[in-house]
Amino acid sequence: MAEKELVRLKDVWVYQDGVSILEGINLSIKSSDFLGIIGPNGGGKTTLLKVILGLIKPDRGRVTVMGQSPERGRKYIGYISQSNLFDRDFPISVLDVVLMGRYSKSRLLRRYDEQDRKAALEALERVEMLDYRDRQVGKLSGGEQQRVFIARALATNPRLLLLDEPTASIDPTMQAEFYELLDRLKETMAIVLVSHDISAVSVYVNQIACLNRQLFYHGSKEVSADELEKSYHCPIQLIAHGTVPHRILREH
Amino acid sequence: MLEALQYEFMQNALLAGLLASIACGIVGVFVVVKKVVFISGGIAHASFGGIGLGYLVGINPVLGAMAFTIASALGIGLVTRKTRLPEDTAIGILWAMGMALGIIFIGLSPGYAPDLFSYLFGNILTVPGFDLMLMAVLDAVIIVLVVLLYRELLYLSFDEEFSRVSGVPTGALYLLLLCLVALTVVVLIRVVGIILVIALLTIPAALARQFTHSLKKMMLLATLAGIVFTFAGLWLSYLLDLASGATIILVSGTTLFISFGIARWRQSAREHSRRSASSG
């Protein structure tokens, strides 16, 4: 498959209350990328995702999604926000949550048809949550909820999956299973995930970028201590080349 | 009570209770799950400005309230979304300003306002025929809008960000939801009054939420609960010669607390039996 550019950010700046959140971001996401973006809390990770989705307008710079504006191009993006933010008591079933992913394909006042239902059920099947379709989503475990939200994103038939802190709400034993799921999905779509948890991300992704207002993008998994220091301002766990992350705590 | 039913005012009162229950059952569910209770309280209280305006220009105060609540719903919605003012600050300000305007308007009106008290605290026994018709029409508008936009309103309430990414017009829809609240306030004014509206917007929905995880069933249950509350409150107020609006609210609130108590007691009983089972 030829590498197609899905998302392009050119010199993007975002300010909030006169303070810069993102500074001169250049980023290109291609159709078979599996990119991990790491950085400290408040480093602009969520803002970056929202800029790609067109939820935040950059004060400077240009964003294109599938060669179009983010508002038009975002229907090709499956977005998974920090799932621990929703109301656990909300009366909605798993299937209804996944059907939300079909909305961008339908229209105002139009009802879902058999095809939409089929797509939603298939998405649930892919994340192995089909048996839970009639359950209330808030009553599931963190890992199960995560899968439901992935299914919702998959129901949009995305070319790109954006995940915001996906491991924040699932317990460590579920994390391996979660990354294996992503490993299967990356065959058919590009994936970008942001996290402050370096070690978890590094094993599975193909590329890593560090974000702390500025983006240090490497195109490979090797990140030098210098670059990490630039983005974190304080050296913490380092990632080495290879499959197993070393955790090295350097002196401050 | 049965002989009371042959009086026209009693039949009207029951009809008013029924119409009020439909509006608060449907819209109240969104108020509760979208957590816009405080905003709804603001809209309800600001509608007092419309009551005053009605007195001042000599039209039915409920019609004045309708124009005013829609305007204040849009106003509160736009101010909280488009300005830097914190939401609860904006609500508090518009809440008080609406009421202040009402007082000024009434002060400027010639003569005195005889049934002012009934707009503040409701009087289900004196709902005029025209107001009943207005309530029925507003109920119909609410039902049609919610049926047409059910999916969008559900998505807005559950996950506004994802909805926006999916192409749901969330900004306009949020304003529409507040307008639905405004219409519901108008429907409820005659029954429980401006100050007590918020109770009927929240209690039936909160009660229904305990028994189902389907939004549609929640609306149905909340409507039924509203009917039971208004009828029971009406009957009690008739029997004990108490203010009807306040009695309806107290019946509703007491039922809700009893229901919470039972749910808690059953849960602790379950935990107790589980603990004794595991230790035994």
C-alpha cells in the first residue's frame, strides 16, 4: 500500500490566555503510522489532538486532514477521548454508544438502518464486546469501557485512530491486552496515541514524538536523553532502542 | 375526594397535573442527565421578569413569561458558552436580574397584582382554560421536538465532544435544549410556580433513574411518577387544606428520599449477606 499522508500540521501555534500551549508544531501522519506522542501533563497533548479534530482553531499555522480542513476531514478520524471523564451513571447501553460512531455517516433527522446496526455489531465483535451490547456502559470495568469506545471509533470506518491517554482508566493487567488489540488494528489504519506513560507506549508503537509545547519528532523509536529532557525539563524514564524499555532514573 | 371530581376546577386541576407531568417527565430527564439543573433554575427564576412584563403591558402573564423564558434561556446559553464568565456566575447574575426586572415591572403596573403569589408558588386549582390549552400545545411542541431530535439530544447529553466531531450541531442543540427547559417552565408555572419548578424538573427524573438504564424508559417512568406526585399532592392539599404546589413538591421529595433509603438498605443487606456467606 502506498503511503498516503492523512494529517499535516504546518507551523501550528495555539495560545490560551496569552500563554502558548503549542509552539510551531510540524507533524505529518501517514496511512500506516503507529505514532506515540509522549509528554508531561499540561504539555499540550490533548490540545494537539483537538487541533487535528478541528475542535480548537490554531492561532497560527495550517492543519489539513485528508487534504481538507479538519472540520471536513475529521469524518475519517476515529477519536477516543480520555474515557474516565464520562458520567458512570449515564443511562445508555453499549450498543447505543457504538451506534454514535455511525452518526457522521447518517444525517440529521435520518434514522439508523440495518447497515448501521450491522456496522456497530461488527465493531463490537472486533473488540470482543459483542456479548455486552445491552449492558449499561457505566457499569462495565475500565478496560471493557475502553473497548466500547474503541468500537465506537471503529464504527466510523476510520483511516486514523486518535487515542488520548488510553491506559489511564484501565488496570495494568488489562494493558497488555489493550495494546495487542491496537497491534491488530494497526494493520488496517493509522494510529496516534498520546500518553504521559512512556514505558507502556514505547513497546508497541513504531515512532515516538515528545511533546511539551514543542514537538520533537523522530520518525523512529530512538529518543535521546537530551530530547527527552527538552520535553520534560526533568529527566525521567528513558526509552532505549529495542523491544524492552529500560527505566533509567538519572540524577537531577 | 370522589365527589370533588365532579367540580370543573378539580377536573382542570387533574388535567393541569397530567400536562405538567408530561413536560417535566420528558425534559426533566435531559435536565438531570445533562446536569443543567442550576441553569434550569436560573431560567425558571428569570421568567419572573416575564410575569411582571405581562402585568405591565396587560397581557396574560404566562404569555409574557413564555417570551421572557425563551429569551433568558438563549441569553444564559450564549453567555455561558461564548463569554469568559464562569457558568455558575453567569447563571446567578441572570437569575437575580430576571427576578429584579419582574419586581420593577410589577411596581410600574397600575393597581396591584392580585394573583402574584400563585405565579411564585403555583395554584393548580385555579388554572384558567386558556392556560390549559397553552400547556397542551407546549407539551405537543416538546414531544415533537424530542421525538425528532432524540438521538442528537442523547448524544449531546452523553458525550458532547464526540458528538461535535461526528457532526452533531452541538451549539445549536444545546440552546434548543435550554429552550425546551424554558417551555417546560412555562407549562409548570401554573401548577407549582416559578420557585418550585426546579423540583418537578428533577425529582421525577431522579426517581426514574434508579429503575432503568434506558433514557426512553426513564422518560416514561418520570412522567408516571410526575402524575402520581401531582395527583397525590393535590389530594393531600385538598384533604388537609394546604397549598397545592408546595404539597406536590413535598410529596415528590419525600418519595424520592424514601426510595433512596430503600435502595441503600437493600444494598447494605446484599453486602451483609455476601459477607456472612463468605465468612461462613
